[in-house]
Amino acid sequence: MLKITNLQKTFNAGTVNEKVALQGLDLTLQDGDFVTVIGGNGAGKSTLLNAIAGVWKPDCGTIEIDGNDVTYMPEHQRAKFLGRVFQDPMKGTAPDMEIAENLSIAARRGTKRKLIWGIKKAEREQYKELLATLGLGLETRLTTKVGLLSGGQRQAITLLMATLERPKLLLLDEHTAALDPKTAAKVLEITDQLVNENKLTTLMITHNMHDAITHGNRLIMMHEGRIVVDVSGEEKKKLTINQLLALFEKASGKEFANDRAILS
């Protein structure tokens, strides 16, 4: 579902601020893979997601989604393949519009618009059913402006919007980092539910080592623009944080120096 070959990206090349973000990175995700990504600051995690989304054009390499070469496809065109949830709960929704209106916009992604009533009765019933599965009581608040919701509720709505039309690839960019631990756990529970029910191919960046081990069927660890650790299946299920740190140190030759990730 995703094939990345020899992806390279350097920012501010030839200047004193030159930063090599990706160094010949290779990554393949099979249909239905749920891959968690962890790494220190500057490891290249967000640059990788932004390259897939089309925010940055790579200096070299190719990106294919479901067999389509999107390497130099404009961001708005490749958006039809992708669902994305950002770290900031304020992104991903229209705060001055109702919950139902936000869901309606997501349901109409990539379709031609007509001059008809925005939301039909049958659609409202569908949205109620979908919201009820989140377990947050939002099914009775269809007319509530999204801007009045809590951060966790907004992230749950954004997740629903991002998965409503079953994207080829779901990108989660530290989507629980701005939430308190209890709310983050609930959003991750909803994430697992939506990913599993829809069999979505997913790439989730996280700073939390426990979450990286607990969620998904595969874990990759990045360092200086490369993937240095890649574990899946039974090996991942049995992995501990100490073992993961040891794998990183063996592969990179350095200790994992990210207090935020370790303390999480």
C-alpha cells in the first residue's frame, strides 16, 4: 500500500543551517499494516510524513501509494489517497461549523458539489450511529459547533473524518501528544477501533515508547533520517522499553537521547 525507495531530503542545502532530514530511506507497508514510528528530535519522523503527504518534495527517491507514483504529485491531488490527523486538536476540523457539517464535508471529499440541501435526514442518522461508536456522547450533539468541544473530542471527530471514506493510507502525526494521559488513552482506543474495523493501512508517529510498543503490528525507530530498528509480529508483542532502547543503541551506536519519549 505504501512503497518508499531511497528517499532523501536536505533543508537549507549549502548554507550554515543545512540539515539532512532523510538519508536514502526505504520503507514498505503492506495493506492493513499499522506501523508506529518513534525517534528522537530531528530523527526525520515528521519530515517522512510530510513527504508522503506532499508538503515537501524529496531531493531524490520515489513514493508510491497503492501502486500510484505520487512523488511529485501536488499535495491537493494526493490528498484523495490520504487521511491525516495532526498533533494540534485545532487542526483538521472547521471550528465554527457544527459536528454534522464537519462530517458532511469529510463524506464529500473528492466528489462534485451540487446546489442541494447540505445534510439529508438519512445522513444525520448515519452520523449519529458513527458518533455513538466513539462512546463520548457526541451522537446527541450534532448541531454543536466543533470549536466548543474539548481537545480529545475534537481529535475523535478528526479521526472519524479522516477515516470516513476509507483512505488508502492514514497518517497520524503525534495525534495524542497535546492531550492529557486519560484523554490520550481514549483517543488511542478509538484509533485502534477505527483502524481495525476499516482495515486501514496506518503510519502513526508517537513520542511515547509504551504506545509505540502496545499499538499496531509493526514498530520502526528512526535516527538521523534512517530507519535503524524495525520489529513486527511476536517480536514486537514481547518487546519491553528496555529491550527497545537496547536495539536502538546496538543499531545506531548511540544511546537514545530523548527525555520526553523515555519519561512517557
